Amino acid sequence: MPSSSEQLFARAQQLIPGGVNSPVQAFRSVGGAPFFTRSAQGATLTTADGRELIDFVCTWGPAIHGHNHPRIKAAIADALERGTSFGTPNPYEVEMAELIVSFFPSIQKVRMCSSGTEATMSAIRLARGFTKRDKIIKFAGCYHGHSDSLLVAAGSGALTHGNPDSAGVPASFARETVVLPYNDAAALDAAFAANPGQIACVILEPYIGNVGFIKPDAGYLQHVRKATAAHGTVLIFDEVMTGFRLARGGVQELEKITPDLTCLGKIIGGGLPVGAFGGRADIMDYLAPLGPVYQAGTLSGNPLAMAAGIASLKLLNHNPRETISPYETMDALGRQIRSAALAAAKAKGMPLQVPQVGSMFSLFFTATPVRDMASALTSDAKLYGRFFHACLAAGVYLPPSAYESWFLSTAHEGPAVEVACEVITSAIKSL
Ligand code: HOZ
């Protein structure tokens, strides 16, 4: 008798391409079929078959306070009483804008939208309109959602499933996207020299989370900032994943860099669909209705998403009665898992790299230090698949791809992280 997840997946495959509404949810690169989730609480997912799994995907980033947090739930319930969508401005949008601007000093004005894809797509159009230039620079392995200009050498599901350059993107669009290796300052300088006065923007995940988790070399991001300023090019930080997650003010706070525009999403929706982009007021004022760059959305600033996001952001404020901040808590958890994995690999004589900052990290089964897409691809993806299934069998759910970041939440503190360390250790031992 097939399990509930198997029955659901069989029905889904009849009507939904691949049985999933986002390819990253498919298990094709690790093998097997995805489970269906019935409910989620704290650090735990409960599957349609009643299994409880410790979750290191955290709905791909938003669940920084764990699943179904009571304050976020209460905020949504309160907003629901007032209505689900108005088609007019609403008070939550103003509070959300004030909160975002207070956390991110580089953001003077912000526009809400409904997904990270919309945020990056709109930020690029804005940068092109502002500079009156067409070309953009992106980095191999960075994933900025699925708009045409950005599905070139893309990470995440595009890379996992073997289509980093998606079919359906006109060659003429792709030609406007210059792709460079991350962490290579000389390649950036050469691209500017080869395209004088033509680059509208440089967009990057300042710490990459979509080809696994990768950190910049010392001074690299500062070089990117200097070079873009020198060439009159708009610097866009895609902090959809890292914003509010690695620090209240994202990577730009950790690295002390002021980008011109920032893209946000995930945490600012508290688990509901959301995106945002913001930055310098002189650039943002190019947007309609003030300026000539058009951007819009029926559900932009949706009251339920705003209420959930506001509650989520407020929970990130450090309560002075607590001795450590949520970020210190999550960094300690991340380090604990990193140490356990490295110790297990060392005992087995197995090469392993674990880049980690706070609540984001990845396990790369390779002896090569990982600092760009090419080195990430030296990781043994088949071995990761076996590791993934060993962990899943023991009750720990990891990203179903060797090329995704893991996420943890404040709810992983205590038994969840202890159990996860044991499971990861024995899974590595069993490989
Ligand atoms: N950035 C997310 C994973 N890398 C996207 C999630 C999705 O594509 O569904």
C-alpha cells in the first residue's frame, strides 16, 4: 500500500509538471520522491504520513523563528479579521517600510512586491532606466529568481537540474548579461574595461546561498563597491536570503558596505509571499508613478503578508533581558553542526568543506576550498545524495540538492540541534 506522500505525489504528477510547483522541491538530484508536509511547528515538519523531521530547509529561508511562531500566527489572524486585500494603500505597508529602512541604512526608499524574483527583476529594470544602459553583470552560480536576464549561469534549481542557462531565454536577452566568476576582482575589472560606459548594474548575492553557501574572499566585496562606483554602475545586493538572516542589516551590515539598491524577500513575509527592493532615493524615485520606470503588483504590500513580516522583523530585535541576540544563538548552532560534521569527516578521512556564517552553511564533499561555482561543482553530488537519504531516514531533512544552503532557526536550539549533530555524525560515518 503506497504511503500518503506517495499517493499525493502520484496524483500531483498527473497535473503538475514534475509533481512540484517549484523544482527545488523535487528530489531528482538526490533520488527518490519528495514527501508531502501536513504541518510544521518550531524546527519540525510533520509529513503526510505522520513522520516528524527536523527541518534544515526552513521553507528556503523565511522561517528564522521556526515554523508557525505564535506571534506571527497572531499577527496574521488579527490582519485576517480586517480583510485579505484592499487594492488601496494600507497602514501595514508604511510600518513595514519604516522597519526596513531602520534595519538597512542603505535603503532610503523601498517598494514592496510579491516575490524575490519580482524584486530582482524590478531592481534591474530600475538600474537600466536610471543609467540608460542595457548590460548587466551577474556571477556564475548566483541565483536571483527566474526572470529572463537572470537565468544565465544560474544556481539553485536551475543548476541542480542541469539547466543553468534556461531554455526559453532569447539569445538577445542573454547577450545583455555578462557572467563572471565570483571572488575574482580581476575578471570584474576586465569586464568593465571591455564594456566602457555600458554596464547598468552589477547584481550579486554578497554571500552566495544558491550554489551551496559561499563566502567572499577578504576585500572582494569592497572591490566590487569601489569598481561599480568608479564606473557609474548601480550596485545591487540580492539579500533575499541573507537580509535579516545573517544580521538585522544583512551582509551589508557585516561587511560595512553601502550598495545602491538591495533586494529583499523571505523573512519580511514571515512565511507569506513577499519581496521588496529599495535603496538610494534618487534611484527609487525613477519608479512610477514618480518616474518613467514601470513596476506594479495587485498584491504588492498585501496586508496579511505585511502583518506577518512586521511580526517576524520585530522578533529579530534583541530583547535586552536576554543575554545573547538571536544572531549569536543561531551562530552557535551553526558552529555546533559545522564542528560535528567536520569531526565526523576527519575521523573517516573524508574531505569536507563547511563554509558557515550564522544560520547559513553547506556541506561540500570535496578537498577543494569552495570560493566560486567551479569549486562548488567539485563537490561529490552523488555522495551528498547518499548522505541526504541517510539523514532523512534518521529524521533530519536537509536541502534536497548539493547546491543549496542549509538554514536554521532560533527554534533549533536544544534537542533539535543535539539530535541533528548525532544524525549527521552517523550519516557521515555510514557513507
Ligand atoms: N532561493 C530558493 C532556493 N535556492 C528558491 C526557492 C525556490 O526556488 O523554490
